Amino acid sequence: MNRILVIPSIDIKNRKTVRVVQGIPELNCPRYGDDPVEMAMLWRSENAKLIHIVDFDSSHEHSHKNYDIIEEICNSVIIPVEMGGGISSLEEAETLFGLGVFRIVVGTLAFENRKEFLKIFEKYGPQKLAAAIDVIDDEVVIRGRKIKTGIRPQDYGKQLAEIGVKRFVVTDIKKNGMLMGPNIELSIEIAKATGAKVTVSGGVRNFRDLLDIQEALEYGLDSVIVGRALYENKFPCQKIWRVAESSIL
């Protein structure tokens, strides 16, 4: 039986690990320290199969000041690392892959500069690139989750699926970091509309939420990014990622 892949998130701002609430990186994580490299090594020691990094300095300020940290993370763990946040050109994508990143997650670029997005997609293909769909009130948002686009996430997903995108990272911003439960219905709708695989992001609060996502495997939901609930040890049991199928990468 296939299992969902549980992916710990490391959110970086000003070279430190931060906690993100509704898309805003503002709270430190003193329980585990603020060193992103140490966090990556901790999750690897817990037998995580994949690590998700969000670079908020790149996303909000287009700064590359965290790139050396991202490279160190990639060199410090033997599992794949995916990274999202502010990727705006083929050149930046090439740089990140050169640092050791396994897969990039592209958001704003796919909406604002489809031509450049296609350059990246045509060079690296669907296994190395996922599209982020950030949503507020059933509307796609971009630019660090600040600008509303006027397009429904299902319709936007269809546009990108027609290009050949085969994986979406779907985040309900209002649930992000709130421990209110994930918006599984939204992810299912996007998976059905696109025929692609979906990584659920935002809102996971406990082990029951993971089981609910597990029940949606048949629709194409095969993985989940978890941040705050892992940092605050909300799970009575975290064994689900220890038996995750590596083949769903």
C-alpha cells in the first residue's frame, strides 16, 4: 500500500529558521533553535525522505543571501531537497540546481512571465519543477502571497497542466501555520481538474490530518508539507514518514 510522503518544511528568513503564520514569516522557533542546517540534519535523523525549503528573502526581496545555507543543507543530508521562493529566471534555476537542489517550486514566475517559466520547464522537465498554487478565498495569489490574480486555482492549474506540469504544491494561505486543519477539498479539486499529483501544504495540526490526506491518495494527493505541527511535536506518532514510498518523488 502506498503512503503519503510527509515533508518537513524549513522556512528561512535572514539566514534563520522562522515559523510562518498565514504566509508571514515572523516567529522564531526557539524549541529547536534557528539554524536551518541543524534543522535539516534533525529531520534527516528522524528519517524524513524529502525536505522542503522556502526562502523568504528571495521571495520578498529577491535576495540570494541564503543560497550558501541552501547549498550547505544539500551537502549535509543524503535526501532530496526541494526549494521555493522568488525563483524568477532560468539562470536562478540553474544556480539552485548547481547548489544541489533536487526540485524547484515556482510560483509567481509561472503567472507573470510564462515565457521564462517555459524555458525552465523545457530544460528540466516535470520531475525537476513543481508549480506552487497559493490560494486565498478561492483566488490564486502571487508575489509573496500579496497580490490577488483574479483567477480560480482550478482554472490556473489547468493552464499549467496543459503545458505539462505534473505536480502542484497547493497552499491555503489562511490555514498556513494556523493548526486549523488542511484544506483537503481544495487540493482534491485541483488534482481532479489537472490530473496531476498534488502536495498539500498548510494547516496540518495532528496525525488525524495526515490520515485524512492519506484517504485522498486515489485523487492524486500523495504528499504533505508540514511545518509548525512538527516543530511543536503535535503528533502522537510520526511513523508515517518512516514508511513513505520514495518512488512518489
